[in-house]
Amino acid sequence: MKASRLLPLIVACALFIENMDSTVLATSLPAMAVDLATDPIALKLALTAYLLSLAVFIPVSGWVADRFGARPTFMSAIGVFLIGSIACAASSSLGTLVAARFVQGMGGAMMVPVGRLVLLRTVPKNELVQALSWLTIPALVGPVVGPPLGGFITTYFDWRWIFLINLPIGLLGIVLAKRFIPDIREAPPPLDWLGFALAGLGLAFAMFGFSTLGRQLVPVEIAAATLVLGLGALVGYVAHARRSPQPLLDLDLFRLETYRAGVVGGSLFRIGIGATPFLLPLMLQLGFGLSPVRSGLLTFVSAMGAMFMKTLAAGILKRFGFRRVLVLNALAASGMLCAFGLFRPETAHVLIIGTLLVSGFLRSLQFTSLNAISYAEVDSPRMGQASSLAGMMQQLSLSLGVAIGGYLLEIVGSLHDRPATDVHNFYLAFVGVGLISMSSVYMMWRLPRNAGAEMSGRARRGKEVAEPKPAQLPAA
């Protein structure tokens, strides 16, 4: 099998357990809240702790892979993720669950970014869109299986088993990685320890303060001070990166138009998408009164739409180009997200299923396009840093999505003097996160018309059109 197919399928084992874990957990949140004697919205900390851990440790993933080799790093990362899964299953309180999820995130921070780095360094750019599609097709089985499986386990067994189903797939991934993943490594510069401390602590403190502010989980003064301290550390990192000759995260990558649009614009889009796995199961179960099983059977169709799109993404990008697809699809996908706010308890399930199916289809096309265009102008020596910085921004935006989704429920509830989980609050919350995703269109609109032509397969046509004006040749 060609490397452009074999390697993505192996890396997909890691992405599979990561995606399945998050979707299973989202479906089980109401039952977990009862068992752990906590507020369902407070359990957003279990989601954000994982995403926060990813954001903290992803920046160093490229350096670790270059220093110790891609294969041992990838295998060790899966092992750490499985250890965190076992700890989650043994949790007896919100605090221990959050800590165990943080350990899971330490493994996840190395699994997918390192696997993606292997693809970026071994697969030619003109095959990269197809390789990314092969990576995500098996991984999307996780979101397909996750909601109904999580609902079934939660309804008929114990929610703790949702973390143990990761073990066999993770062990399979370790075996396949040992045999087939190339041990790619570079000669990295010395690790920027000060940059790692400023970026890591800044992200951790800022997101913890933002997620807990106003939730009465910690005193409001401590939450506010933590938020300010985190933001100060991030500002300190920006100043440090400008002076350092070899910073941990190369912020000059944002000077590349395609990278800036893919990462910054993609982060805005992902904020709305990141809120969906948190808001939708809560609305269906707490607002509509559905059981975890019925809720999971409804929400899994979104992943089916996403899986179907992966077979068409390369052809669509070749036909229409990155810029047109990113602009129009961002509008359509964000509009569908706002439409979730039109669901009502009496809405026919077939209509909900159809809306989720189309939404998953559009969301998947946007993610594939964003992941590819981000690397159109990045050269091989900076690929590790580009992958780490993009991965950190992705996870940070997903974490912000969960936190913002929770705050929108609370704000709407307080304005109308009703509980945060009242069904009417979800309607406006979905509109809010949908509009945030829609704001990403501005970044996509600023892309050159021929952006990513080499990746989409339109380079030959673009070259012929631009022959009289060499300045218009594709930057990729």
C-alpha cells in the first residue's frame, strides 16, 4: 500500500480513540453529573481540561518528535493516553476526573500532531489533500460509533466503561506504529524552555480562569487573577518570541497568507463547532427529555455526513479552488449551526437527522480545506513548528467553544430568570456560537484566488492563466 494511504490509516487509530472518547463523554455528561453530584454545566471542565492540556503540550510536540524520533514519540503518546483513560474510569469526583482528563490530554497532545507531522514530511504536497482524507475517514468512525455507544453504555451499564473501550484500539495503534511508522527525526535547536513556560502556563491559567469565572467552582477573585496572570504570560511570550532567534512557536508563520487564514480563520470557525458536542447532547437530554441512547442515535448522523464528505473533498477543491470553497462553505456550515437553535421538543426527528447530516457534511469539508491550506506555503524545515502551532490553536479554539457555550447558557438564563439548562437558553446559544463561526469568512475572503493551487490540483490551470503575469503564479 502506498505511504499516502498506509500511514494515514495508522495515525487514524490515534485519532479514532481521541474522537470517540470526546463524543462518548459528551453523550454521558448528564448521567456523570448525577453520579459525581455536580452540575452538568460544571462538567464542561472535564471537556476543557482535556482540550487545555492539548493546547499546553502540543507546542512542544514537534520538538519532541524531532529530538526523540516520530515513532517512539507516537507510541509513547498513545500509552499515556491509555493511562489517562484508566484514571478517568476510576474517578470518584469532578476534581479527579478533571485531573485524569488532563493526563489524557498530555498523550493526545503528542498523538495526532506527531502523526500529522509524519504525513507532512513524507507525502508530496499534491497528494496531501487525499492523504488527509484517508487519515480522517477511519477516525470519523469514532464520532459515528461514539454517541450511540456512549448512550447505550450509560443507559444500561456504567459510564466508567466509556473510557475503557479505548484500550484495545490504542494497543492496536501501538503495534502498527512500531512496524510501519518511519522513525523520522531532525536535529532540533535547543528547546526554548522560557517560551514553553510562558506559552504553556499562559494558556493553562488563561483558560482555567476563563472557564471557572462566575461558576462558583473557585472564588471569583482567584478565577479573575488566574485569567489575568495567564493573559500576561501570553503577552510575555509574544515579546519573547520577537527577541528569540529560535522561539518554541514561530509567530512569523502568520506572515504567510494561507497559514494565517487556515489557522486564525479556522480557529474562529472551530469555536462554534467546539461548542456543539457540549450543547447538543445537553439540549436533547435535559431540554427535550430524550434518553442518552436516543440522543446518541440522533447526533451520530452528523459524523456520517462528515465521513461521506471525505470521499468528495479532493474533487470539490480541484473543481472550485480553496478560496471559493472556504468562503461559501463557512457561510453554509455556520448557518446550519445557527439552525440548531430552531429545534424544538416537538420537531420531527427525521428533520433533526437531516439537518445534522448536512451540517456534518459541510463541517467536514471546511476542516479538510483548512487543514490543507494551512501548509500550502510552509517549507519542510518549518513544518514541525507549523504543525505544532496550528494544532495548539485548533485545540484552544475548541476549548473556547465549550467555555463560551456554557457561558451563553448562563447569560441567557440569567437575563430571563430561568435555570441555565432551560431548553429556551439553548436556542439563543446556538445562534451565538454560529455567528462566531461565521465571522471566519473575513479571513477566507482575503485569500488570493489561486491560494493552494498546487494542493488542490489546479496549479497547471492556474499557471496557464497567469502566464502573462508571473507575479500571479501560485505561492504554493
